[in-house]
Amino acid sequence: MMKYVKYILLPLIIFLQLLGCKDSNDDSDSGGTSSEGEVIYVDPSVTYQEMEGFGASDCWRVQFVGENWPSEKRTAIADLLFSQEMGEDGNPKGIGLSLWRFNIGAGSAEQGVDSDIDNPWRRAECFLNEDGTYDWTKQSGQQWFLNAAKERGVESLLAFVNSPPVYYTKNGKAYSPGGNNINLASGRMSDFSEFLATVCEYFEDEGMGFDYLSPVNEPQWDWESSNQEGSPATNQDIATLVRTLSTDFQERNLQTQVVVPEAGELQYLYQTNGDEEHGNQIDAFFNSTSSYYIGDLPNVKDIVMGHSYWTTADLTTLVDVRNNLGNKLSGYGFTPGYWQSEFCILENSDDIGGGWSRDLGMGTALYVARVIHFDITLAYAKSWSWWTALSQYDYKDGLIYLDNGDDGITSSSDSDSEALQQDGYYRESKLLWALGNYSRFVRPGMVRVKSGFSIPKSEEYQATNVMFSAYKDTEENKLVLVFVNYSNSDKMLTIGSLGDSFSVVGDVFESYTTSASQDLEKEEMAADDIVIGARSVVTLVGELE
């Protein structure tokens, strides 16, 4: 009987032991590291998307800094954003953005208080005058930074539009009077297209041609609030505008390519999201059976653009939305590709709170680095852009912060608001340098390659521990790895495929670390002894044998 019981109990005991164990794929870290560390792999022979750039926009603070601030401060800020040079200590001088977004204004600045936009920092000038002539001295501060970007080797320049010129809108304002359609008076679509073509032609003739033009921005929102320039646009509006632009660009022999739709949320790209007129935009614009198909037009790039807002605070949402988008793009053979074209902190999260209260430290830097990682690895983003390069607000929306010795302003009525238009202090954020872990080293033309954990880890697990992605530079024969350690402990990693699927010269990587005490600080790291410090972003660069 005892022998029989033993044979019955033994499988039961084993089963209960296994049931009581955690999933070995997602073992939590108690703070220490094993002697060998987690095993990862990289396979440069398996490639995914080609990277096309990392960027930020000039909205709206650049207009004052570029026009009024002392030259030495403007130059220093431009170096932080655009420089690809190394300092004497071997550390990067800047984050080497490869994409710069230039806002073509609608004319709310000229209207002043009559624009109904109370905050002058959120108004924009327009090159077009009311009599139909053009004034190319407008937006001079933005033009200064555009030229600074070009001089420092920024590969791509993109012009984007929030609203048509106020002379063409239904209400004579740069915000919408209501409704779902684009804020254009009847018969003004061709005029709007001609305006944009004229602007693109001027800058091309000046040697600062825009590689891309984005003619609508977050078209799903009604933009009835007078907080900034903005206009809705239905899919039909967008298709009509793009077709008109394509013809105008062809007639002028412009090199600029049109890119759309800058969806306000990623879900609008792959589903209706409760809005037939503004949703399912991949199908609307790139399915050849759609009445809004634009995929075969000249001067139209096979890219869809969307914004990562409102999908990042909850980890399940963060992962699922990007998986859904990636799967949708896969069904099209990744033609079109995807650009994440705008993001800052709007949601409230347990990790960093909400948008208010600027954060110069690693909290926001790591949070955004995590978003970048999953946008690239799950949604196959070929380009990634932060919202605005400069911010004078006590808000998490800048890479570099402007103030008068405090934490930034909280409203347009703040006593510092007007003074900061002329001069002030500028502060580097850790977010600036963490973005640089990608932008400075993952250059246009590089391709993402296969990488991962030898024992697979769920994305949710990685999101609070270590995430990494890998890229290959075929021209320079280099391998770039970017690690994000979200945890509070150092992580030891072993590349199991080292010496098998690839080798690096000298078995050593150059490492560049952003942490609470480091800003892309250069060191060396043995390829067989990788340690990623707690709460850090680390880029490894190696020459492939």
C-alpha cells in the first residue's frame, strides 16, 4: 500500500512544486546578480526596419530664443541638440538629432490678443501676408535654428503645419470654429496647397530645403479651444489636400515628400477607434482599394505618422497598442512604414506623475526611453521624435528647459514669461541625454537587427527591468546596442551569441552611459563582461570583425 501511495504522491509532489514556482521566464531580481548574469543574444544577419532618424520640434519657444537670446546661449543650445562632435574627454558634445521639425505658422502671432490665444509663447507667425505677398523675414528665430541644424549636419528637415493661414480659415483664426472638417473656407484648398508649395520652394532655393512636409497635425481633435494653433481634418480632407500638394510639388519640381497623418493616438492608425471619418488611417491612405488611397502619388512618402500620447502609463496598454500597430503594418509588408512623430508626458503614471512639474532627472528619462524602445521593437518605428526641444514651463515637455533661476513658469501671466523671451538660463535634462543614447548613435540608414533574451522575457517584465535593442551600420561595419535599465539594481549580462553569430574587434565596446551622475559618459566595456548600471541608459558601440 505504501509503495502504491508513493507512486501516486511522487508525481503529485512534483506537480505542486512546479505549480508553486514562478514562471522562470519572468523571475524577479532581488537586487543581486549571478556570476554569469542574464544571457542575451544578437544576430546581425537577421534585419528588420531601416532607421530614418530621431528628432524634436521647434514649437514654439525657439521663435524667441533664436531671435532674441544672446548668441553664445543660442549656439550652446544648438550644439546640445544637433552636434555630432566629441569633446576632448571623448564624450559627445550634443545628442546629434538627425531630424528637425520646423513649424510653419498660421499667423496667430501677428493677430496678437485678437488671435484669442492668450499665451504669446504658443502663437506663431506666418510667411503669408493678408494681401497675398510673402515676408521671408518672419519666423526668424525658427529660421536661425533651422540653419543651425543644417550647419551641424542634421540629415532631415521636416516642415509641419498645425493650422492653415488665418487668411484662409473659416473663422479667420488659427483654431477651429467647430466640426470635423479642416478649418478652410470654401474654395481655399488649392490656395492652402499653393502656400505650402511656395514655402517649400523658397527654402529649397535657399539651400535649406525640407525633405518632408506634414500638412496636418492630430486631425482627430476638434481644436475648438484657443490654446494653440490647430485644425481637425477628415480622411477625405487629408486625401484631397495630399493629392493637390502632389500636383503642385510636381509642377514646381520640388524634392519635398508629403508625410501624413500625425494621428493624435496610435489606435487611429489601425482601427476606427470610434471615429469612421478620422480612423483606420493605414487602410484609408495605403490600401489601393480605398477611395482615399494616396500610396501611388508622386512626392508622397510611404510612411504613416502617429503620436504615442495616452498609451504609455499602463504597461499592458503600452505593449498591446504597439503590438497591434506592428501587426497591422506587417500585413502591408511594412509598406507603409511607421514614424512616431510626437510625444511628451501628458498621462498620469505611478512612475513619474503627470505632465506638470518638470523633471531634469532620470525618472522621466527612463520612462521615455522605455517608450522609445517599445515603439521601435514592437511597432517597428523607423523614426522617433520628441514633441518640443525647448520648454519654459514647469512641465515635462522639453529636452532643454528655460527659466530665470526657478523651476519655470506655470502660466502666460507669470512675471517671468515676457522676460524669458529675451534671455534667461537654460538647463539640460537627463531626458536630453537619454534620447541621445539613441539619436547620437543610431544614425539614418542603420538597420535594426534581431536581439533578445535567450530565455524569453515578457515585455511587461522587461519594462521594469532591462530592455535592449540592436542596430547594424553596414557602411561603417559597426554594431550598436542600446540598453535601458529601469530597475534599481545593476544588471550583469552575457552575450551568448558572441563569437558565434558575430564578434567585435578587440572584444570590447565603447560604452556611453546616461545616469543620475553621467551624461553620455564614454568608457570601455568588455564584450564578455557587460554590466548595465541601475537606473541608466547605456549605448554600446563595437566594430564588427
